[in-house]
Amino acid sequence: MTIDASHVRLDPAIVSLMPPGTHLEDGRLVIGGRLASELADEFGTPALVIDEPALRARARRYAEGLGARWANSQVVWASKSLPCTGIYRLMGEEGLGVDVAGGGELVMALAGGVDPARLVLHGNAKTDRELAMALEAGVGTVVIDNLDDVARLERLVTAEQGVLIRVIPDVATATHDAIATGHQNSKFGLAVPEARELIARLRGSDRLRLDGLHAHIGSQILDVEPFARAVEAVAALGEFDVYDLGGGLGARYTYDDHPPSIESYLDTITDAARRFLPGHARLLIEPGRSMIAEAGVTLYRVVSVKRGATRTFVAVDGGMGDNLEVSLYGQRFEATMADRVGGGDPFTVVGRHCESGDQLIESVALRAPAVGDVLVVAATGAYCLTMANNYNGALRPPIVFVGNGDARLVLRRETYEDLLRRDA
Ligand SMILES: Cc1ncc(COP(=O)(O)O)c(C=O)c1O
């Protein structure tokens, strides 16, 4: 498609929630140089569309930004945010490390060609099998979450293994309970007294090489200050070679969200590191949501428009089968009709699943939605496909990379045959 510059518009506001470079042509949404409605025709709906150049640019912004502020450092992408071989490959190509939680993410990371030495294995319930897989693959770092991890590792390791201890820093965050992890009584990590005991024990281990500490305080954090407090909290446990500060920076989902910039977040953690951590230390961070959420949009097709008692429902061909963020955390999303962007009247966008809670967006302005139209939901790159499921036999959506006018499938849509494939 050639774009006539005289028709290109950047407003209205919904465009600011879409990947950089998204614009309007004659009132129609263009993402990665492709009309959103044409992408829906070509790849079907629902579909997760990722702007590949935008994602690569963000990965570089993180890596270069951290490297410029703290040379001995590594950005480790939290792959739970969008586990798909094509994205692992992209992150590996950009030189990032990768955080994998469990055997499945490990398998995809290896298939995506990520250097095992740059893998960080997480999990609060790692099984023998998963740890054995990780050790066999040569995963660089295993993050110890609990004493059972230690017992398993001591039984399974055959050569020296680098480990970090995940510490609960006791830092509260203003985020949803389901995604807060830095508070006392979190199911993740060890409280400071237990962590101290384990540090003393591992310092004498000849197989488990204690490289340092890990802390992750939660997700969708829209203020930088708790990150600095987490650095101070881990520093109190002593001097180490490595400090992994986890992820957690928030993404912009709605017009009212104003997450700190990557640069302001990096300034905060590296300033805190200069104050509290040894200068020689290696600094890792594990961004997920803030890396990928805004690079993605989901395309749906309108299946029904129905007037209710006090609101009008726009029902689409997806819902909680491809976006659980709404029902799990009450996350607000914004949307637009692909070919009539901006303006309109308030509608309630609902999914196709047999739950009244399967509501994607309450009260979003849409211009004249009609059956067969394409609806685009912004900022769905992170944790949506991650938690996609087969509720009502829904087929999990594909991932389409777009950029510079091209589009390609990196993960195909599930098929009905896939649904039957595991029948024993
Ligand atoms: C250990 C760890 N690191 C990193 C992340 C990524 O967090 P976010 O996606 O908020 O950046 C998570 C997410 O829960 C996590 O558990």
C-alpha cells in the first residue's frame, strides 16, 4: 500500500496508545504500514499484531539505556509477557538475555536460538524435570525461590551452577494484588531472615555458586520510587557480584496512564545502584510488560451489536479466551473501529465466552460499529496471548509481525484439529 502523505493524520488520541508510527489514512488505521482492516482480512480474527520495528527499537532503547548508565549490565526480557518462539528469536537477535519460568518457556527460548548462558530460570515451583532440563541446556543462572529449589539443585547439579537468591524486599506497590510480589507473605522468594541464612549456607557450597540476589516487586508499576527502595533493601543483605532487579515498569493502556519513561526508570535504578550497591556489580533487569505491551494490538471482528436496557453491546469474536487481563486484574483497555477511527458513541465491548464477566471494555467510544467491522484494541502485546486459553473451544490467536508495509505470520492460529490432537 502506498501512503499519500496528504491523507496521513496522527490524531485522534487512540493513535497515541498504538505502536509508534501508527497513523490514519482517510480515517482508517494503519499499523506498521498496513491497514488494520486489511490485516484482519488476510490473517483472520482475533489476531495479535506486533509492530516488529517498534519492538526492536524498544529492546534497543532498554539495552542501550541501561548500558550507558551501568556498563556491567544486561537486559533480560521477561518472556512470560509474550512467549512465542519468534519473539524469543527477536530478543536473542537484539542481544538481550531471557527470563524463562519453567520448562515450556525454556524450550521456546532454546528453539528461538537464545544463548543458554543468557537464560535466567525462574519459578516458585520448579520441578526436578524442569531443573534437569535447565541444567542440561546450560542455563546461565537459576534463581532460587525456596529451600526446596536448593535441595533439588544440590541433588541434580553435576557441575558448578550460577544461582541468585530471590529476596522479598518488603516494598509495597500501588498495583493490583494479583501482580504485586514485593510484599511480605508473597508466594515468591524468601523473606530477609531466611535469605540471610541461605546466603551463609550457599557461600560454603562447592556446586552452587552464589552470584547474587534477585528482587521483583510486581508489575504495572507507574511510579519509580519503589524500584529505588527495592535496591536499598537488597543492598542490606551484603555485597555480591550480581543484582537482578526484576521487571515491573508499567505500560500505557489508557489515556490516563502516564508510566515513567524507560529512561526515568533506568535513571532511578542506576542512581540507587550507585548509592547502595558495589560499583563492580553486574546489574540485570527483567522488563516484560513495558517492553512489549504497547507494540501490540488485537484485531477482532464484530459479530453482533445488541441494544441492552442501559447500554449497547458490541460482541466480538474473541474475549477472555485471548485477553484475561480484564477479568483477572480489571485492566482497562481502549479501542477503535479500524476504518472509522475517533469519535462515536459509548459502547460496551463484550467477548464471545459464556461468562457475564467476559467483557473487554466498558464504555468506549466507537463510531458506528456494525456486524463484520474490524475493532482494534490497543496495547495488548503483553500477557494477553500469554494467558490465551480454549474456553468454549476458542482457538488461540495467531501472532502477526508488521513493519514497513510488510506483514508475516510468526505463530499460526490454532485449528480445530489442534483441539482434538491431545485426545488419548
Ligand atoms: C521474576 C519476574 N521478573 C520479571 C517479570 C516481568 O514483569 P513485568 O512484565 O511487569 O515487567 C515478572 C513478572 O511477573 C517476574 O515474575
